Amino acid sequence: MSILNTEEIYEKLNSCNKCGFCQSTCRVYKETLREFHCARGRVRMIKAVADKTLERSKFYEDVVNSCPLCLECAKACPSGVPTDQIILAARQDLAETRGLGFPKKMALKRVLANNAFRKLSFKSARMMKGLKVLNEFRGIDVAGMPVAEVAFLDTVDKLPKLENPKAKVAFFVGCMFNHSLVDTARNLVKVLHANNVEVIIPKDQQCCGTPQHVYGEIKTFDSLVKNNTEQFNKLDVDAIVTGCGSCGGTLKEYKDSNFASKVKDINEYLVDVLKVDLSSLQGLYGKVTYHDPCHLVRGQGITAQPRKLLKDLPGVEYVEMIRANSCCGAGGMFQGFYPEIAVPITKQKVDNIVKTGADTVVTSCPACANRIQGALNLTGNKQKVVHIVDILAKAYEKEQIMAVAK
């Protein structure tokens, strides 16, 4: 039996009252103005497949897969229709009935799920960055995307240790931090060390499973979950900290409650657990704005914490962005498969950034950071995009320098 015909999913398919309120929130619908690109249209088509009145055609597959899972419609729906859960079920059904297709199959089952293959793929990407034909690919700034020479997890043995820490956490690194934003991964550790928190980093941790989960590759997802829970559950730590909104959202949904209950986003950990005081730090930035990653603001409800950190940091002039919590157009592989939708979504984000007059854009997701920085680069804008821990690490470093100088 298809997962669409299970009692749980079929009941959710029938919960839509067809009000069309989702049209006002869906960024994809706003770009295409096609009914089947908003939640109401997608749910009706998925129900038709469940009722066997519609075939699983290529068109249907595109309708299901062209959702970036930004969660805006699910959070705004007056009837509480869990559109994201319905889309995930439809994708699992497609994976089981039609297969993933070669590109997704390679990415989800072979590359992202295997540490050695993933490392090789990033090394290959680094070697190919010099080819002019690959400077831009489907609206993605390939040439401008950082790719590390050495993966972060290969350097963790060289990280300093603390003598008398007040707390101990494990760091779930994630693929983008490990292979792209390595300096940001180091900065996350520096920020925790500055607050006297010991950081343990399991070298054999794997992808969190978000890509596999959102495209219905459940067998591979379950394998990744099993490995990660085994790696982290054997550690004596107070929390499992991550700096990626997508990783954190998925990790908190792991069925292993011992693992999931310990997962904290870095903003959440710094503000809600450590209750950090930044008032004594030396400010480093001027005008700053913030972009909310979808899986952080709507997936985890974390939006006040990063703003508190920025507003409490001396030297920062914080400016709120119009629709700061709207999707940036990344959506994992969505940006590569549907550039005709992703590019205008990102353009709107860039326009909103420019209107703030900010020099620096802060976010809490490496995928968002790369997407937005790439779009700014391609459009000739000079704003810099940094992760929240990048700005905090520099402030802590300056404080240490000033202390030595005194």
C-alpha cells in the first residue's frame, strides 16, 4: 500500500478546506501564479493520486518536487494542514514507485551519505572552480562558493582543549560546515570556548539525513540516523550543538529521544542555556541585518535569539529586513532543479537586503549564507554574508586582544 493511502496521511489530505489562503504566503506560487504551485493545488493533486484518479506523471512529479519546503503555508494555514508532511509523503511515494532518477540517486545514496565520496566530490568541485563555463550554474555562483582544501572534521584533533570547562557539548558539524564554511565551523568552536564550554566533535559523524528525508530516500536516511545516534549517544555531553537550521530541524526529529532532546541550535544554546552577556565585548561591525533560515524560524521557532545576540553586541546598528523570514531560494537541491523559480525568489531577498542599507547580512544557515552571498556577487552588490558565529567570534577575539594589550 502506498504511504499516501495510510490512514494518517489520507486524513491529512482531507483536512484542506480549499480556502486558498496559502496563495498569499507561497513564494513559488507568487512567481508562477499557477494553482498547482500553491499548497491547495499540490494537496488536491496528491489526493487525486492517492484516489487513483491521477497518474504519477512527470508533470505531477515536478509539482511535488518544486516545493522548497519553506513551511510558510503550513504555519499560516487556518485549518492547520501540514503541507510539509503531505509533500514528504508524496515524495516518498514517488521514490518507491518511480525511483529517484540518476542525479538524485547518486547525490542522496552515494555522495552525501558517504563521507569519503562526499569529500571526493568537494575536492573535484574545487578543481573545477577555475573553469569559466562553471562560474554560474542555474543561478548558483559556483566560482564564488568556498570549497575547503581540508575538511573541518580532518582538523579537529588540532583544536585546543579547555582545562576546567563549565559545560561540555558535542558539535554536529553538517556537510556545508565540513567542506565549505570551515572557518565558520572553527568560529562556532571559538565562541563556545570563549564561554568556557568544551566541544567534542565525533570524526565519524555523517550527513544529518535532511536531503534523503525530503526526497523520500528513507532507507538511506534511517542508516544515517542509526550511525549518528550511535556516535553521539556514547558521549557524556550536556547538549548536541549545531549551526545549521536544516541540520538542527532534522536532528530534533530523530526518533531516538535521548539524542533528539539534546539537540540545540547555536543561537538557542547561547541565549537560552548559557544566557551569554555580550555587553563587555568590543564591537566590530556597523549596520547589520538578519535573514531567518526557513528551517530555523518556522521549523524550530528560533528567531528572537539571533536578534538578541546582534542587538546586544556593542558596535552593531541592527536594521530589520522586510520579510526577513521569507525563503532565500536555496531549499537544498531545489535551487539546482528549479532555477526558474529559485532565482526570482532570491532576487527578492537581495532587493530586500539592499533596501536596509546594511553592509553585513547575518544568518544562521550555511546553505542560506552561500545562496545569498552568491546572488549578491552575481548582481554586483558588495554586502557580505556571515554566519552568526562569525560576527561573535571576531568580537570575542578582539576582546582577548584588548585584554592582552592592557
